[in-house]
Amino acid sequence: MSDDTQRVAVVTGASRGIGKAIAERLAADGRHVVCVARSEGPLKELVETIRSAGGSAEHVTCDLSDGESVGAMIDDVVERCGRVDVLVNNAGITKDGLVMRMSDDDFDDVLNVNLRSAFIASRHVARPMMRARFGRIINIGSVSGLMGNPGQTNYAASKAAMVGMSKSMAKELGAKGVTVNVVAPGFIKTDMTDILGDELLKEVAPRIPVRRLGEPEEIANAVSWLSSDDSGYVTGQVLVVDGGLAM
Ligand code: NDP
């Protein structure tokens, strides 16, 4: 459990990939990190790793596709820890398919996890953050939401909407010391890109100005800065971390 002065960060989708790297980095930065996802085993392992490195963390299992559970999870963290200073809405899914074949369910499922859960979690942290006159909400978007991508109508819609949502919230909450920003990754080495296969990833790399896929830790670096005191004059922005892909 956190002590009274330690800042508390909630990271969704922390069981693997980018979310795991963000949780480890924020713990190394001295935060008490609440690691959220559905899979309890990997979350427990992550908390152990953080604690053995001298950090502070706990895990909470939550299915973010269920809006009521998202709100209850955040309220519970606020009650137990007394505060939430940083919220990283990172959990995300893809259900790719060409638009003519994309089902309503595949559209709704992606919007529910990627966008609606971020909205609900943000709404629930807004009051305690405003009361504390400090808050950092960081939403993990995607270059797909900026450029579009064939086969990703649902996913790109969720990530593009996240930008408008973040800018609107930034305008509402800025006066109370709460910033809201988006980090938009390009191709990062995780399970999400693994399913694309080696061949496609080999084709992609030469199109990226820095000529390689990104590492989850490189997204965590950006989130670390946006969650710090140093970034207090930056809000409503999209920080693209993609090796130059979307220029
Ligand atoms: P992964 O597929 O590796 O991890 C996704 C995470 O989200 C897991 O921890 C998973 O945990 C969690 N999650 C998924 N569905 C739910 C749910 N219903 N409830 C709770 N947690 C859930 O993805 P990445 O690490 O690659 O991606 C992280 C974020 O970065 C996503 O928002 C993604 O869109 C974005 N992004 C990734 C890029 C990439 O190249 N990898 C590029 C651009 C953006 P569990 O299954 O245990 O619930």
C-alpha cells in the first residue's frame, strides 16, 4: 500500500506489452502503481517484479468492457489509496476486418474497451484530481487514429475519438491542475503486433524513418514525462512516438 505522500498511478492493460512497461517505469519513478487487467497471474508476477526492485505496486483484476466495473474499480482505488494522481488508459484491443465485413459487435467491442473504459475511468478520477489540484491523465492512442488504416475502421475510430475526448477534457480540467494528453505509438513490439507476423513486420520496418519497430519502454519513457511535474504546461496534446512513421 502507498504511504500518504506517495503519488498513486493507475495503469490499465498492465498485464503485458506497453502497459507492463509503463507500470514498471512509473514504479521506478517512485509512484505506487495499481496494475489493472483481466489476467491475474501476469499481474501478480508484475507486482512481485516491481516490489523486488524496491518499488510499490498492487494489482486489481477488472474487465474494462464492463463500464460499471470500471467505475467501481476506480472508486475503490480512490477509497483505499486516498488519491489517484496519474491515470494511464492503456488497455486496448483490435478486432480487425474490412469494413464491409465488420460486424456491429466487432465495432462496439473495440469502442467499449479502447474508448468507453477510458472515458469512464477518467470521469471517476476527475473529482479527486480536481480536489487535489493535481492530475495527469494519459490516454494511449495510436497512429492508426491519426492516419487511418485499412482493416481497422473500429480501432482507428476508437483512437481518433480518444484525441477529441482528451482535448475536451483538457479544456475542462486544466484550471484545476489536471492535464490530459495522448501518447500515440507507431509499431511497437508486443503481442498486438506479433499477430501481424514476421513477414509483414519486415515490410513495415523500412517505411519507418528510424528503421525499426519501437520497444514498449520507449512508450513508457513518454508516459513517464507526461506524468511528471515537469509536464504541467503541456495539455491536450498528442505525443506521437513512432520513429517518424506518421510524419
Ligand atoms: P497487448 O495486446 O500486448 O496488451 C493489451 C493489454 O490490455 C493487456 O494487458 C490486456 O490484459 C489488456 N486488456 C485487453 N482487454 C481488456 C479488458 N477487456 N479488460 C481489461 N484489460 C484488458 O497490447 P499493447 O501492449 O501492444 O497495446 C497497449 C496499448 O497501446 C493499446 O491501447 C494499443 O491500442 C496501443 N497501441 C499499441 C501499438 C503496438 O504497436 N503494439 C501501436 C499503437 C497503439 P488482459 O488480456 O490480461 O485483460
